[in-house]
Amino acid sequence: MLNDNRQQYVIQSNDPKGDEGFGKFLGVMIVFVMFLGVVQVAYDSAMAWYRDVIIWLNDTATYLAGVWPF
């Protein structure tokens, strides 16, 4: 037979506003880190594009210098 006089414990935070603030802070930090990741990907893409353009211009100039009759 079950004892109906069991004690029940309720765990309650002493500062619900603090928990809510921490949750908001954690959410803001996650969004900020994601933003930094997007900035890093955009920067890497721009630098790769710039490097490829410079290499292409160098190859084009070298080809034209070799073909041009001077």
C-alpha cells in the first residue's frame, strides 16, 4: 500500500528575474557569436575574391606582355 503522507519538494529559484536576465544574456551572446561567424565568412570570401582577381590580372598582364610586339 502507498503512503499518502509523502513529502513533496518544490525547487524554486530565489531570483526568477536573475534567471531571466541570464537567459537573455546567453541568447545575446549566441547571436553575437553567430554574427562574428558571418563576418568571418564574408571577410574570407572577399579576400579570396581579391586574391583571385590580382592573380588573374597578373596572368593577363604577363600574357599580354609576351604577345605584344615591342
